[in-house]
Amino acid sequence: MDSTATLKRAKADDRIVRYADLKPCFDAFIDTRTPGSDKKENFTIIGPGVSENPNQHVHIAEPHGFNIGGARQPPGCTNSQHSHDTAEVFYVHSGTWRFDLGEHGDDAQAAMGPGDLISIPTKVFRGFTNIGEDVGFLWAVLGGDDPGRVLWAPQVFEMAREYGLVLMENGMLVDTGRGEALPAGKRPMPVTSREQCDALQRFSNDDLEACIIRSGTSGPKGAFDDLEGVSEVCLIGGGRMDWPHGFNVSEVSLARGADIPTHRLGAPDVWFVQNGTVAITMGEDILACEAGDTITVPQGQTRALRNSGDTPARLVAVRGGDSAASISWS
């Protein structure tokens, strides 16, 4: 299908999920009644994510080969220990966060701030807490169109039971505390066994730090790095964090007035504005994007980017595939 037809069916404005328009789910997971975890907001920005609530709002359902999500939490709020079967990457947009690995979160710990990225391998318990003084937002990438289900640490089931939340085998969350009945013929999810826990990876602090790229760290250069006023550093892929993710991630910086000329990309392409103001052109449409906005460009569609603000702009680019996609310049 040509890119023009794609944009006719989905207007260019529909390709942006603006930070101000994000629709949260406050009861997406089994731990959302547990004190300390009951104030978190979960977002599915692109794709279905791993929410256990069928009423979770999906902003853009179009398959990309990966999912984009987000978590917004006030100070002291925790996301409980869990594991994934596909890649999970977090980029810190705002706030100060601590990531805790292990069944009880005491195997390894690391603090992170704005512009830091972490890629947590599959089959390892992880949780995270906003340890700062302000509300924080994590922008997330999950591998695959279907990232599967979350495996919770055993104590999460025990805490949820006290507050009337029951996770079913089919992945659906039932809130008996609000009068919801367990569906007929369906069984609750068994509590994660000792054998399942012991089969997961254990990390040291050094192992965890190797999964983190700190803001401002130099690294392999991307295709846009040769452009005047533009720098691109590979965060995942390009020889960095090269274990399979199903996607690659770069950080792109544009000096005041700098631009990336019109081009096409041979892979699904998503941009997240970390800071600054950016004008993105898709075909004949120009979209003004600000910090916290997520933009998806149809594969093969012409696109161009320009820093339209008075300060430098920084963006995160996620592209499908473990290796860099082909770029053709117009």
C-alpha cells in the first residue's frame, strides 16, 4: 500500500499522541490496589501493551512490530516486581526513578534521571519506584506486536488478594472489591511457583548498570549524524546493547534551526520528543510537536524534521528491526 493512501485513511493529526491527551488507566494491573502502587497511571500509546484491564485505552492500535507505552507515577509510587517475555526498554522523560531487580527487588538497584535509558532483558524480575519529589513519566518500548503477559512475583498475588483483585488464567483482571464476579468456567492464575522464580535470571549491580545508558554518553553514530546541526547516537543497535530486541533506538539532537531533510525509511518509525519543539512534515502535512509527544510515521511515507523552537531539541527514534533501516533521501 502506498503511503499516500495510508495518510488518506488516517489523517496526519491522528499520527500524534500528545502528552496532554494521554488517557491513563489507573487499574491496569493486579497490584493497583496495593498501597504504594495505587496511584500509578499506565498508558498504551501504540499497540495493546500488557495491560490486564480490557478497558485500557489504546491510542493507536496499528501494528508496528513493537509496542509503545508509558508510566506516570507520583513520588513514592511503585510498580511491583514482575517479568516479561519480550524486550522492555524505558527512557526517562521526567522524574527520578529507582529500578529494582530480583524477586523482592534486592538483587540489584540503580537510580536514573531524565534522558537515561534502560533495557531490561527478558525473564528477570524488575520493578521501579519514583524516588524523586515530583511526578515522573517513563516512556516505554516493548518487543513484538503481542508482548505477552506479565509474570508477577508471588508476593504480588498475596497483596492483591487482600484488596479483592484476582488475575485470571486468560490474563483478565477481576475486581471483586467492586462487585465483579469471577467469570464462569474460568480459573484464577496460579501464584507464580518457586520453580518459575528460580528459573529467572539474577542480576548484580554491575549487570544492571550494563543495561543502562546514561544521558549524554557517547556511542555509535546513526545515519543523521553527518547532517549540519544534527547528531544521532545509537542507544540500542548499531553495535550497542546488541542482544535481540526486534527494534533499534537512537537519540537525535537538533540544534536551533537544524533540520533533517525529506527522506523515506524502510521500517516502522516512531519518534518521541524529549525536549524542545519540532515540526515534522509527512507528505504535505506539517505537525507541531512538543515535549512528551509521540509520533508514528507510516513506513515508506516521506518525512522531514526541523527544530522550530528557540532551544535545542532532543528526540528518541524507535525503528523496527534489530539493525538500522534503509534510508532513501528525496
